[in-house]
Amino acid sequence: MSLRKYIKFFIQKHKTWQIVTSTYSTAAANGPQLQVRGTMKNMEKSIASKGFLRSQKSYSPGSNIVEAVHAICDNLKIPKSIGYKLKNLEEKFRILDACYKNFQHSVPNSQVHEMQSIDDVVQFYETPVNTTTPYDALKTMDLPENLHIQYDYLRYHPDTDTKFKGQTAFPKSSTLVTGLKYRGKYEGHEAKRSWP
């Protein structure tokens, strides 16, 4: 079965990709190439699963966002009507720059293309940004009685262990602290080896 037929069979079987275009060349300069584009839902899931520790500042919108954006439009002499579309990049830059100066919250580069109208700008600045990790959010939640989360857990070290008198179940395993955040909090332990 050729590569192209196998890929088409796989995609038809799993139905996860919408558009598949493939080209295969035996030329050494080009090499085999495969271009696959997925549906928007798959891309959203992929981006959402990449993590929550992105470099963003938390932002909580005020109560008068609409009035503030309309005041910015009046200062810049931009119509503030509901269906007004931003005409060009200069106009978009002026309004987004003024909104950043006013709200101290900038539009990420990945979302600038979505700001097509005044309504999009208002909707963006009305959306709160929460940078609390799910693990930290558990500290403030009311958990069921049978669920207990140990936030400051104990880490085994033979010199400071009082529970097992320095004996470990894994005598040849080291306890390494690799993160910079926890190096000051936890002490690492390198196990003695009997054979190099």
C-alpha cells in the first residue's frame, strides 16, 4: 500500500481531519512532504491542552468598559456605532493602543486579527483573564469530605527522615530537585552506589 493510500485510509477511518493534501517527491532536494490541516475544533482542543501557565497578567474588567471604549472612540474621532468595522490597520492600531493605555491590558498578537469592529474590542476588554492554575484554585474550593489534597507535601531525605529512621524502600534511587522554584524549599538526595 502506498503512503498516500495509507494516509487516506487512516484519515477516513478516524475522521479527525477535514482536508488532506499530500505530495511525494523522490527528488533529494524536496524530499517527502505532507501537508495536513485539521478542523477548527481540533486546533482549538490542541491549543487548549497546551497548558495554563502562559505569560499573561490577570485582568478583571471594570463596570464601565462600554462607556470607556466609546469615550476613546470619541477622542480618536472614530464612529462608535454597533456595526462599525475598523477600516484599516492604522485605525485598529490607534484604538488598541489607546485602550491599552486606558485599561493597562493589551491584546495578544494571536488575537489582533480578531479585532474587526468596535464590538470585538468591547467584547475583548469585557472578558476577564484568570491566571490561577487549577491546582491553586483547589485551595479555595469547597472539596468533598472524602477528598484531601496535600499542598505542602513531605519529601523523603535520609538525614531529616523521622518516620522511617532513614531507611528507604528504594536505596539506590536518588531524589533530585530539578525545578528552580523548589530548590530552596526541598533538599535533594543522591543515593550511594555500590557499583559505578
